[in-house]
Amino acid sequence: MLPHNQALNRVHSKTQKPVIALVGELNILIPMAGLIDKAPTDVIEKEKAKLADLRSTLNNLKQQKTKIQAL
């Protein structure tokens, strides 16, 4: 027999992966399917643009760090 959390993971992996919260030795699995409605397309696109900007900023900062370390 599978441990309880592995059995739950198998059930939920067929639909949508649950969010897992670790509290001490306790794993809390929260199924997310049906809990959050899909965001409108324009909101998704704005968030994707923000993510792209943040990734670009992070890349620039990494390059600057490398240059500073080389000094």
C-alpha cells in the first residue's frame, strides 16, 4: 500500500497537480482544479510581459555582477 501522500498524488496527477504545503512533518495537499478561474487573455498577456521584463532585468544584473567580480 502506498503512503497516504503518494496515493493522493496519484489521484490528483490525473487532473491537476495539487499545491503542497509542508508543516513540520505534515504534508497538506490542496487540489487546485476548479478553485481558480482562468484569467482573461489580456491579463495573462500583461503578466507574461512583466515576466519577460523581469527575466531581462535579472539577466542584465547577472551580467553586471560578472563584470564587477572580474574587476
